[in-house]
Amino acid sequence: MSAGPHLAIDAMGGDGGLPVVAAGVERALAADPTLRFTLFGDETAIAAELARHKALGTRVAITHSPGVIRNEDKPSQAIRRAKTTSMGMAIAAVKSGDADAAVSAGNTGALMAMAKLALRMIPGIDRPALAAVLPTLGAHDLVMLDLGANTECDANNLFEFAIMGAAYARILHGLDQPSVRLLNIGTEELKGTEALREAAAMLRAADHLPLRFDGFIEANTLSRGETDVIVSDGFSGNIALKTAEGTARFIGDLIRRAFTSSLRSKFGFLLSKPAITLLRKGLDPNQRNGAVFLGLNGTVVKSHGHISPDGFANAIHVAATLARGRITHRIAEDLARIRTAETA
């Protein structure tokens, strides 16, 4: 069995802490036995927890870290303690080449700040973008970015996000030219801010890139499956994501209320249970957990802090997929195409 990606795991991050992380690692390894892990955190606590997960065997190593980044820590505080914390040491393993990617369910702001400082940006990319996968009614899920890393973006930022998102979609779905659209308040060419219109013009002219620009898209059609990548500034993207998540929870609550309102509705639930199970799976955030900071010289994946073991395993799957697909290398190749076209 050939060795798969080596992943650095912040074992102390997240609301569920070490038990959720260890169980998630175990489930990820069961799904992909080629993976290797190093868990960073309190060595004694990790060893005790791993004793309850015999299946991990020799695929997991432990590196002790005396410090932990708390949810309330400011990014500036986290950076000063990076060298001694589980989160900072996991990122450092990616920088040194000892790990192919890092996964953490800890403080998002601290994770981004430490990752950006340690790994630096890919030459030609100004800002990192937070990208995640969202469900659709189409043949496959879509990649959306930025989801909160940059509240204000100019046209060049959006153009770069499109390049990075398309590279992600090519790895995720094996596409040669993913469809890319810009999130806007309308689909007409004159709609939106100047930055959006300028970015659209840049993407239309970029026929040398491995992507297909299909114009603007409105938020009410995000889940239709009409595109592969949706690009936005972090402010609008985060609002769209939170709205979609809230709507999913609302639908789930409505279904539960409807099926418990009477004896007849409870009987109806039994008849429709297979369909309800399928719906519940489609709305489950654990199924698509794991957002990545694109644009860095290394892969860092952010898991939700309140996720289940299955959710953390999915974040590991995202990290492994991007490591195998050499996402950083692909983005650099596309940027080189731009430079070549400009020179020509």
C-alpha cells in the first residue's frame, strides 16, 4: 500500500476537543488507509485518547505542544504564541515540508493569521480566500469563495479568487474548464459594483486560463447546480453562506414540527422515512465540512468548531484531496499562464 498524504492535525481545537478529533481521524483512516497523521497537542492527553482508538495503530504520531489557541484569543495574541501551540506547530509542519496539509477546528482568525504569516502567499496572489464546497441540485457540488477572509475586494482580488476556485473545482470534480460566475445583485452586465464589472471584463478576456466565465449569478440560484465556482467578496459570500445554512436548519425544523404534530403525521413519517433520511443527509453540514485558505504556499483546512467526528473526517478528506491534487502547484501554473500571455 503506497503512502498517502501526511496530515498535521491540531488535536486541541474545536468545541468537541480531542475526543472528536481522534474519532474523526479514525473514521478518515478507515475510509482511506493510505493516510498518515501527526497530532499536535498535549502528549499525555492525546496518548490516553488514542488508547481508545486501537485501529489508528502506527498511522498516527504525536508531537507535544504545551500551548493551545483558545476561541477568544485575538490573532495578534495567537501569532506571538505560534511556536508553542498545537495550531501553530501544525502549520509549521506544513511550512517545513514534514506534512502535506494541516487541519484545525480552532479559532478561525488565529488560524488564518498564523497560516498567512508562516506560509506566505503564492507569488502573484495578493490575498488568501476562504473556500468551501456547497451542495446543489446539479451533478456535483460547487466551490464558493471568498467566505469571510476579505470583507472588501477589488477587481484583481476577485479575478485571483476565480483562478483559485477553478483550480479547486478541477481537482474536486476532474473538470478541464470549470464554469465560474460572480455573485451579484443581477445577471445583467451593467449590474453590481465597479469592482464586479471590472472583474467580469478581466475574466472574459482570460481565454488562456482553464476556466469558463459564465457571467453573474444571483444568490437565489446558488443551489441550482448551474455553475461550478461562485466568486464573491468575503462580506457578501459570508452572508450568503450563513443564509443558506440558516435556511437548511429552518427546513429541517419545519419537517420535524410537521411530522410530530399529530398521530396521522407520525404515521406519515414512517412511510416517508427513506426520503426524509436522504433529505437530512443532504442538509447535514457534516457532509461538506472543511474550508480551505486558498492562495497560501501550503494547504490549511478549517473545520467547524462544533462538528461531529464524521464532520472532522470530512475536513481531513478535503485536506487529503487538495494535497494529492497539488492545489498550490496548480494555482502557480495558472498564474504563470497569465504572465506568459501578458508577455506575448
